[in-house]
Amino acid sequence: MDPTDKELREQLSHGPLIKSGFDDRLRRRIETQLDRPRRRFGRTTRFGWSFAGAAAAVLALVFFGIWQLAPFAGEKSSESLKLADPVPTALASTVEQDNELNTGLLIGLRKDVTVPDGRIVSSYRTVLVAPENDKLEVSAEGPGIVMPYKMTFWKIEATPDDGDTESQSLIAYQAYGSKALTEHPSSVVVTPRPGLLSERILYVGKQYVSVAEDAAGVSADESDKEYRFVKDIKQLAASAGTAFVPEEEPHVSYADTLAEEEKEAATPDNDVEQWAIIRKPGQWAGASYSIPLDLDPNGEAIPASPDEFRGIDPNTSFALPGKLSEDVAPHDDLDLTWEQIRRIEPSAVDAYTYEDLLATVVDREIKIYPYKQKDGLNHPLAIELEPNESIIMVQWALNQSESKNYVDQWKVKIAQIFGQQ
């Protein structure tokens, strides 16, 4: 028990202490006790002050939290800029939860190589990313493009794709199910399409494929020409092995792919036969191209009729009106704003989102974030891109229930297609 002031003064009034224990440390302790104010607060008063102090602390924390949530408040570090408010308010609470991963994505990649004569030869690969033990991993990978079509899978291959031959074209066939490989005749694999120098894929959806076709000039003094068509997958399969004749090439016009509500408001500008599906940051888009005019013997331009199938100028592109329908480009809306995406990945030049995943494209890498999972922003799955390799397909699957476990089904089927199971 601490002595009272009166007791201390009585002890000190007897003169200096003669015991060796009285030193500077003890003197400072005694003087401190003398200066201490009397305890005059009862239990109730102490409780009131404790409650007020707690309330003040809570209020301070609330103001601190509001300041932290304010965009770019104060001098934040680069790490806090990445992680602050990465998702819309409606989803903010899910970031703090350890959500189970239910989403997978199928990525199609095209690699271009320039051969000695200046042409481009392409090769392809498909990567399946899926959750395993609640973490993302590469579940299957192999050559060619594997695409989901209705309740099965089709495969697109380049034949040949070794870069050593003079021509290259595409074949498409069912790769899974009872009819698998029956539409893959061996004669087509070794025989590129007559009249084509190369045929390469620009985009792959769940039904439609955008293709660029380089045709050789008819005469020695005529330059090569490029054509661009959008086909459904069965049209691409039917054209394999046939001679390339632009007017007879199976394809769909832009007007054919519009959603019903947009078809009603379509203009003649929508009736484009030669068009392509190209990538813009965050979205797939339809594009048309200018057609160079032919010259007569006097050097005068010869007008071409609008419906004539002629080579296009690939260096020019014009955005087609309207948005690509869900049938053409499914799940093609970003769930995050670009500001939010760049807080997560400042170097992102493109992005894809669906359900609980965000895939960002940086210089030579695809980074896939399970951004609704606790700590998911700190552990993206990285897929390295090879030189001159670009994304031509991103398809999504979701485990909706035990019976509609589409991600799990994709893991099994695609692994079997690549002979990995």
C-alpha cells in the first residue's frame, strides 16, 4: 500500500535516513509520491471516464477508417493504392471473406512468326485455369485451340504449323464426344487449302470464329490480298481442304450476328460481309476495313460495287455500330472499372472479368486474380506469354451446383482431349 502524504512527511522530519538503502533512486520515488494528486474519484466516476475514453477511441478509429477508404487520401504507398477499394461497394464485403473459388477460364493463344519471305505463320495453344483445393492452377494445356461448343468441345488446328512450308490453313473438328475425330480426315491435315498462303485465327467464341486469310495474287504482277471473314465453327470445318474462292467462302455477315433488338434498328452500314472481331482494351468489337481501288490501264481508279468480295487493307479498321451480342462474345462486360483494375494491377493494358476472377494482361504475362477471395489480390496466378503471342479466346465456366459443375467437367474433358488423363 502506498504511504499517505502525512506519513511521508513524518518519516522525513526525523532527519536523513542512516541506512545504506537511501539513495537517489529512492529519493526520486518519494518525491514522485509527494507530487501525486489525491485519488478523489469514486468507482462511478472512474467508469464514466473509462466509457468516455472508449467512445473517443472508437470515434477516432471511425474517422481513421473513413480517411483510409477515401480514394488517394494522404500520401499512400503504392501497395495501398493497389489494394484500396478494389471492387465496387456492393462487392467490398466479399473481399474480406474466404470465398470458395467456383470459376475457371479457358485461354486461347496465337503466336506469330515471320518466315524468310516476309509472311506470318502462326501456332496456337490452349490453357485451362481452374481452382484446385481452393487455389488457381493450370489444370490442362496443349497445342491448338480447344473451344466449348454447345455441350461438347471442338478443336482448331493450323496445318501445317511448323513455319517451314509455303502455305498454312485451318481445320476444325469435334474433339470430344461420340463424334470426336470423325471430322478430322488425314488428307486435310497435310493439304493446305489451294489458293491460300496462310489462314489464321483472330478470335474464337463459343460459336463464331474470326479468320484472316491471305490469298496469292492470280497473276505474277498482282500482289497478295488479305480477306477477313467471320464464320461459325461448322462453316470453318466445311471449308477445310477446299479451294479458296472469296465469293464462295462460307461466312456470316455482321447483320447476321446482331441481337434481335439491334437487327430491327439496323442500317445498311450493318450489312457488311467482310468484317472481323478484334480486341480493344476490355472488350471484343466488330471492325470493317477499307477496300483498295483497282486501277485501269490509265492509272484511274475503278470503283468497286459494295457487295464485291475483294481484298481489304488490314492497316485500316472502322468500328462497326452496336455491341456484339452474347452469342458472339459471351460474358464480355467488365465487372470492375479501369480505375479499380489499375489499383490492383497498375501495368494492365487489357482485362477480363467474370464472377470471382479478374485476368489482367501486362507486358509478357497474364495475371489472374481471385479478387473476391481473402488475400486473393496478393496471390495471382501468372501465365507467361511467349514473344509475339496474343490472346484470341477467353471462355468462362462456373460450378453452379453439384449437378451443374461445369468447371469440374471442363477439367476432365480438356485433359482427355490433350491426352493428359
